[in-house]
Amino acid sequence: MAFTRATGKHRRASRTARTTRNIAGIATLAASGVVASVASPALAATDEAPTYDTGLTQAVVVGDELADRIAAQADAQQADAEAAAAQAKAEAEARKVAEMAKQRAEEAKKKAEAKAKKEREAKERAAREEERKRLNTFVAPVAGSYVSTGYQASSGLWSSGSHTGIDFHAASGTTVHAVGAGTVVEAGDGGAYGNNIVIKMKDGTYTQYGHLSSFSVSVGQSVTPGQQIALSGATGNVTGPHLHFEARTGPDYGSDIDPIAYLRAHGVNV
């Protein structure tokens, strides 16, 4: 005999179908994170005793494993984030340390450069001062010599009747020095002076060197104290080799002043 459902009546689903639906429902809830709701009231309302395996335990285990994986993933992400933050902090600290080191190095370099500049300027000032002193220093026209004939000594050897300079003892060929810094204004034949040189000094006075055997400077040339300008000799109106030296207020004959007083006033011991 065939059986059919009565119209309007619904038969309860079979045990197998109910179990399948329950497992699917639990899995769905577990996937959405709502694992605690697996104890469905629908199971409690059944009129049949649960004498078979519903799959609930398996579903809960599956849900726990999924939750553990999600938690582990979250922990890993947090650990990565913390590691990235730590690395970023370390890099920032490293940049800060490097910047401070660079700044200290630049400051040290600036200090070293400033010190070197100061020392260089001090050396340059000392050199300029030394050069200034040297240029303002006077020396004797013949080194290690002495005055053999004094200033304004009387004799018929001179047209004026008196000596207009002083004579330094010097054999022919003895080196003659410029007594100070100046510019050569005459270098050549000086008549009774023979070969002679006249130098305008830095202070505006003039010095003259006579009876030279030769000279090594020319007109317009600058000379420094102690520079060799000639060799002594016996040219012009002389009785023997020597150096005739004059100090003058002008470049020409007749403007002479006391050469010994002049040299001593400039620190030369004669």
C-alpha cells in the first residue's frame, strides 16, 4: 500500500537530515565567531533521546581550531607590527646618533679651522712685523770695518777744504752694503767720487757710496738693509782703496749731514 502526506500536515525531518543541519549550522556560526551558540534550543526541544552522535563535539573542535588559528594570526600580525615599530625606532635612534655625530664632527672641524686660521694670521702678523723691523734696520756699509777718516776733516785733497763724509777702511773688492731700505737714484760716474751710488732711503734721507770698483744695482731698483750693492775700490780722487760714505738731506753734493750721528741714530754702532 502506498502512503502519502496529508494535506496541510508536515512531517518532521529525519534524524539524518537534522544532524546534517545542526552540524552545518554550528560550522556556520563558528565561521562567524559565534561558537558559544552551538547549543541550539532546537535540539533540546526534540522528543527523541540523543542516543546517537550529533557531531557537536566535532563542530566545537573545528571552531576552536579556527579560533586558535585566527588568534595565532592576530598574534603574528601584532608581533610583526611591534617588530616593525621597534625597527623604525631603532632606525630613528640611529639617524639621531648619526646626525649628532655629524654635528659634532662639523663643530670640531670648524674649531680646528678657526684655530688654524688664528695661528696662520698670528704667523703672518709675526712675519710682517719681522719684515718691518728688518726693513727699518740699518747696518754698517762695510761689515767689520772702522772709520779711517772722520766727518769734516780738513785737507787740501777736497775741493771744499773739508771731508763731506766718512771713509771706511776697505781693500779693493770688499763687499759694500746698502745701510737701509730705499731706492737707487744714481749709479755711475760721480766725478771726484769715481764710481758712486746714491740711494733715497725710506725716511726721505739719502746715502752715498763712493770710489767703487764696480756696482751691482741700477737706478730705480729697490734695495733692502744689508743687500750687496757694490765692491769697494779706488776710483775717482783717492790716495788708496776705501769706501767713502755720506748721509744727505738731498741727492746732490753739498746736502751732507754727520754720517756717524746718522748711523748711530739708526742703531748702527760706529
